[in-house]
Amino acid sequence: MGEKVFYGKGIRRIKEEDPQLYDSIENLDKNIWNANSLDYRTQKLIAIAISATNPESSSFLKQLSKAKKELDISRDEVMDVLKVVLLTSGMMPFNKALEVVNKLYD
């Protein structure tokens, strides 16, 4: 697992203003990524799928970039994930995510 990075813009400020809340968020993050049944790679693929359905594409780009760098997630693996996104969420999120994939992997 990589270094802890919280992408929400307000999190850095919370770390300074409310360290107890920040610690709670960080502990939640640790608990989620240390699952009992699923390995980290599988969890990241799930996170990629979920973030692909977000109308704002920066979260998908961040999830995918980190997974590609940390875990060497291949374009083929991402395309398998996006097929599930297409089936469950439709053409719009699929196309939006595909644009990001093309930029990142080409």
C-alpha cells in the first residue's frame, strides 16, 4: 500500500484545525484498505470502478494514476473494470472514463 494521500481539498486544513477528526478519517482509511477478504489490488480496481461513475473525472484520474504507479494496473485490467461500469452505469460514465484511460495509457 502506498503513502496516505487524502485528495479532498479540505483535509489538509482539518489536519491542522481538528487533529482528532483527521485521525478518525485516517483510521477509517486504514481499516478500509486492510480488508480481510479482498487484496489491495482488488480493492483498488473496485475504487477505480466507483470513481469512474463520478461525474467529476479528477477522482477517477487520481485513483487510476495511483493504481497504475503503485500496482502496475494494466490497461486491459482497467478496460475489464470499465466494461462493468458500462453495464451498470451506462455509456456516459464509460465514455468519460475511457477518455482518461486513453490519455493515461497512450
